[in-house]
Amino acid sequence: MNQAFYGFLSNRCTAALLSPVGVVEWLAWPRFDGEAVFCRLLDEAQGGFFSTLPFSPLIAHYQCYRPGTLILETTLETAEGVAHLTDFLPIGRHAYRRRIATDIPLLLCCHPTFGFGYAAASYELTESGALFHHPAGVEAVVLAMRGDTRKLGERDAWRVGPGHVEIELRYGAEWGQEKGELSLPVEDGDALEAVTARYWKGALLRYDGPWKEWFDRSILTIRGLSYRTNGALLASATTSLPEAVGETRQWDYRFVWVRDGAYGAEALLLAGDPVACRQYLEFMFNLVDLVGKPYPSPFVRVDGSRAHGERELLWLSGYRGSRPVRVGNAASHQVQMDLEGELLWLLLMYWRMTGDRTLIRDYWWVVDTLVEWLTQHWNDPDASLWEFRGPPDVYTHSQVLCWVGIGAGIALAGEVLNRRDLVRRWKDSQRRVRDHIMASQRASGESFYTQSARSAVVDAALLTLPLYGFVRVDDPLFLGTLRAIEDQLVVDGTVFRYRTDQLGPVRHPFTLAGFWLARVYLRLGEFDKADRLIQRQLELSTDLRLFAEHVDPLSGEPHGNFPQLFPHAGLVTTLVERARLRRGEPLPKGL
């Protein structure tokens, strides 16, 4: 059975996570990468939370999404009666809405904090609730209620219900001019819920194959991890959820990684939304550095600004005691050589599926910049897509993506601009890259592609070589690589990204890698094998069909930041490719 974990809400500006009993334990305002006002996820005692729970013990609880939406419904049962909670983040505003229909009174606790729990909120009552504001700043959270509510003696507690109660939390405050009181009308909940449901249902894409519920949920999750104003795609909604509880592998993923976003945009493109793909491409194109490395940092903030370094929040105890808690990410200073190739591959896929010459012509200066840089720097060492924190190396996957990026430039120069001079020159560079990769493989003495020039092991990224067209899927050397991966990295239908790095052994499989392997099996025509692998990955999603970055294959417990863009994009891409291949249709032409 899929394990109960957190529910995910989004309004495409920020995100919230709810526990299985409806406690809001994560909410950053005003943006995904802002400071969390509720972060009990990272500290039980001082992280801040919002809850409406029965006074008497629970005997059962259930949680599900309204079909086709990011509206979450929670049912709480006691011996005295039942409470139903409906939660969502309204589109286009900094607000959180909870609607309650209950047979029994509930205890409402609203305990926001500021600066990730660093500052406790000052507090004052209003006619419809309360104002919580930063004692030394301008930030505020407003609690507004309509229905049967009564203040209790505790500082941040109310008795609500029985009956219907509307609750809205708002970031910021509006002060009335006449009496100096807050003006906080609570809008009609039926209309707000209906328009929110309509919005999310309109975000779905057509898919008629098996596992449709997972496909739809992954599309909605990808949408929920996208920033509404510019189409940027976040790697995840959270920071510092550990890869292994009690250890130190926990990072801040609330940023737009060039690579991760490209995966998400490609999934949306293949599933039938070229507009979202184009929006992401244009966002990334307008961040290119024309002087140095086109993408000097592997990620940016959701508004496109550069993020620098990381810091540790020493006052937080961490998720289940996993410290340190980090905000920001030291990978901002890393060189990662696959980024330009990932984006050029996405642009090539977009061109092949849309024939949009205008975008290519308007942004040819970007294509030319990226490809020319790759022709000069393809042999530079880097930290790899795995963001190793040790000495740089020359990684096979990174060099293959340089080959891919140059190849995409060749295809676009020939097919769109008829620039034969560029085609000839860039083909010479691409040939040198391939020759170097193959010479390195021969020098390793192995019967498979190795992770890097200095590391004669395999990693899961090597599964992508045929997906990008670098080798045929039935090439003997790749089949040797596949066998090595199956022997060394596949455990109980899950795939580890690699076995060890500078921080020690890797504890749990990498959820995206299972879908990479399934795509390889599909290309080999081993459909039954691919289907079993897909089914195994889905069994390890949560009860709400959400994926974290990692998973414990024994317990099904999610690990790492949540929900994670990578596996949801991987699932969509895999199911779309499976449907095409099952119908006997070719996949979109690549290199």
C-alpha cells in the first residue's frame, strides 16, 4: 500500500504541505523560495503550523484530492462525529483557504513564525480573527474566519464549529482608515472553490493509457511546481528534507535548475502543451551570459535572479532530527557541463514537434552562444549532474550532453536557417567530442561506459545515452553498460543513482532513475519488463500519488525534498513514449 505522507498545494506562486490529518506544516510566502511562516516540517517545537483538529481522539482519518485538481480533502473521524476539511491556495493571491463542514467542535491553532521560525509573531485580535506580525518587520499573517468561532484562553487558539466555517489566511494586512481596525471580509467559499477547481481541471492534458490517475497527478504536480508569471519550473517545493533521516544529505531545492526545468518542460511538450515548453525556453534564454559560461550557475531563483551560496539555520532541529537545515544551495558556485546541452535538446524537441521557426530565429543569438561555447569547453571538468562536492572530473554524461548540445545546434542551423557553414564547422567539433568519449571508454578497459575519466564504475545517468541518441539502444557497448547498471544499481525494481560519493554510501534509490530504465526497456521492445518496472515505481509513490526525490524500497517511505519535479516529469515522459511505441508510432526525431 502506498504510504501516507504530505499533501501538496500550490497556487503557482508558492506551495503548502499538509500532514495526513490536515496540519499545515510548510508554507513559504510570498513565493516558493521565500521564508516559511509555517515550517513545523523542520522543527516540531518552533517551526510554526496551522491546524483544526477535534478535541477528542481520532479513530480514523482519510485524505484525497478532488479529482483533477490541487484541492485537498481531509476527513477526521471521532467517536462523537466527523469533520471534513477542504484546503486550497487561491490562484492569483497570497492567501490560504480552509473550508470546514463538521459535526463536532474543533480546536483551531494558528501559530505562524517569521524567518523560518527565528522570530515569534506579535499578536492582536481582530473582529474576525487575528493579526500576527513580525515584531521587527513589516511581514504579517492575517487569520480571518466566518461561522461559529470562539476565542479560547490560549494565545493562538479558537473553538470552531460545529457547522460550516470559512477560514482564510492572508500574507500581509490591509488597515481600515476610520477605526484603525483590520478590514477582513471572507469571500464566498463556493465561488472561490469552484473557480479554483476549474483552473486546475483546465491544466490537465489528454492521456488515455494505463495509469491515468498517476499521469494526471504528475501533470498537476508539474504545473504546481511552475511559477505562474514566467513558466519557471522548480526542482521541488521544500528545503532540507533528508535523503537519509539523521544524516547530513539535505539541501534546498526551491530553485529553478536549468536541467530539472528542461525535464519538466519536455514532459509537458510531449504530453501536448508546447506553450508551457516555449514559456520555459524563453525564461531560460533571457538568462544567458554572453561573455562567460552561458549558465554560470546551475540554478536561479524563480524570478531569474542569481542565488549565491547556502547558510545553515542553526536554531531548527531539522526533519526528524536531521541537521543541518539549509537555505540556499552551495551548488550555485559549481560548474555543470550538461546544462547547455539539456536546453538545446529541449529546443530541438520543441522545433521538431511545433515547427516554430519564429522562436528559433528570434533567439538564434542564444543558440549560437550556447553551441559556440560548447565547441570550446566540452572537455572542461565539472561536478556532474549529481553535483558532487569533491574535486571536479570529466564525466561521461556531461560530455555526452555537450555532444547533444552541439548536435542540436547542427540540426537547427541546417533545418531552420540553412547555414551550411555552421553545420560543417559544428560537425567537426561534435566528432571530436564523440571520438574523445569513445577513446576514454577504450582506455578504461571496461566493457561498459564508465561514470568518468577517473571513476571506472557506472551511474544511472548512463541510461540516458540512447535516450539522447548518442548510441543505439542495442549497441553492444551500451548493453554491457545496461547489464552493469542492472547488476550494481538495481534493487527490488528501484534504481540507485550511484553507490557512493564523497559523503559516503547512498542510502536510497533515485526515483527518476527507475523511469530512465523503463524508457530503455521500451526502446528495446521489452514492454512487459518496462511495465513491471513502471508499476513498481508507482507502488512507491505516496497515497496521494506524489513522489519524493528518493524512496526506501522496503518501507515505501519518501526521502528527500517533496514533491520532486524529476520523477513526475519522468513518469509523464515514460507513459507518453510507451503509448506511442505501443501504437507503433515513432518517437519524436532526435539526433
